[in-house]
Amino acid sequence: MKPDFICIGAQKAGTSWLHANCEKHPDFAMPPVKELHYFDREEKYLSADHLAVTRLKDRMADPVWKKKMIGDIWRPLRSLKISKARWWARFHLNDFTDDWYRSLFDIRRGLSGDVTPSYSAMYEEDIAHMHRVAPQAKLIFLIRNPVDRVWSMLRFAEQHGRPLDLEDLDKFKRRVDAPAQDMRTDYLRTVDLVLKYYAPEQLMIGFFDAIRRDPDGLFGAVCDYLGAPRPSGGGGGLRKKVNESKKKSSCPPHFRDYLVSKYAGLTEALADRYGSYANEWLKGLRGDEVVSQDADSFPAVIFPGR
């Protein structure tokens, strides 16, 4: 059964890097769109898009949907990429059902998966739905220092019309404390919910830090986990940054102080449960000196079931 794997997040924690490198690997056959958003398509989620309209006949009257549908199918047709055009036709011109979702991974042979980082912020009933649809899938959860992840997310949002007022701490707190933002950062909540439905050996946790320090180890571990050969010839391309925030501003000290106080407990729990790079996160939050160590000192991935 397909999909072979689902990457459930977290946002701004390396999911675009993972998707880009899976696309390059000859044993993978990834869908032409990174984020499918099938399990978080309901209006209760900020990520909900046109997939919230399940029936094709109900979408036909939407001119925005029509324009996107025609464009998605016509562009690969114009370039004679028939299989990609066929995929987009299947994507758009069907009712959105569990069988339809599974079929999106069957067009080409190879390992195939859904990389939708907002799945990390799903409610339990939708994680249960994911398990009913794809009980065989191996899950990948990439995590990042909570303080850095939130700041990166806010900077990224500025590129999409949500400016950050660096003079208004109260407004900053409201954005950081929003329930959706909390759910995206509460990694332990996500892990505990996922493990209520999936066996521990079906979950791999990877560290964003390893993309910089040990990309070969991180992507190699993903390949081992999914049953694909590791890339040959070294991983020079694995160090390339993908979907990086263009806005390069450091977090103001009073904003960072608030993030540190907010996520100190979570970071301590992550360090206690998983160690590895989370130990560095905790030292940084406490103001302790962080001595850069060789990548071999830190596992790039953790398997909760081992």
C-alpha cells in the first residue's frame, strides 16, 4: 500500500530539504507537489485550502480553482511531461477520498511519500484518520530548537504579507501564543499522539541541526529507514539550503527572552527524552557555553521504538 512514508513536520525544520533530496534520489518517485494537506484539509486548520471542498462538482463553479486546475495540467502537457500532467488531472478531477489520496502515489514506481509539515499540528481525530488510511506508512518527524523554529516561522511569514512589529512585544506574544503556533512547536504532544496509533518502530525523529552538521548522516538514515540505498559519491548537494527564509534579522533580546521562558520546559523535556542536539538547545537557553562538537557526538536521528 502507498504512501510508503509521511513526513509530518515540523514547519521550518528541514522538510523542504528532505523533499528536495528525495526527489533527486533515483529510488524515489515523489508527487510533483510537496505538501498534499489531505489530513488537515478541514476549515478548522489554518492550512485548509481547496481540498476542503470534497466533491468535484462543488468545485467546478470556483473560477480560482478552475484557473489553477487548468494551469497545473497544461504546463506539463506543454513540455510533453505526460505522466506529470496525468498526475495533476488525477489530483484535480476527482472527489477527494481516501482511495483518491492513496492513488496519488501509484503513478510511478519507487518510494513515494507525503511531506506536509502542518500534519504535526493535527488533532487526534485526524491522526487517527491518517492511520486508517495509511497504517503501513513510516513516519518522519524533523524537529528544531523551538526558539529558532518559531523565530524562523515568523520571519518566513513576513514574506507572505504578515509583517512583524519589532516594537510591539504584546503583539509578538499574541502571535507566539496562538493555539496553532503552540501545536506546531509542541513536539512531544505530536509524538505522543502519533504513538497512540502507530507502532514506535514506524516513527523516526530527525534533527534540523544535522542538515548543517551531518547531512549525509541524516539523509542516509532516512534512506536506511525507508529501504533505499544511500546516495553514492558523497553528499555535497545535501548541504544546499532549501526554502530558506529570505529575511535575515536576528531576534531582538526582549523577544528572545520571552521565547526562552516559554520554551524552557519543553526544551528540557526534549533533552531528557532524546538527548543529541536537544542537549545543545538546552545549554543555549540556559546561557551555558556551547562547544561545537563533531557530528559523531550527536545522533542525526532518534528512533523512539529502539
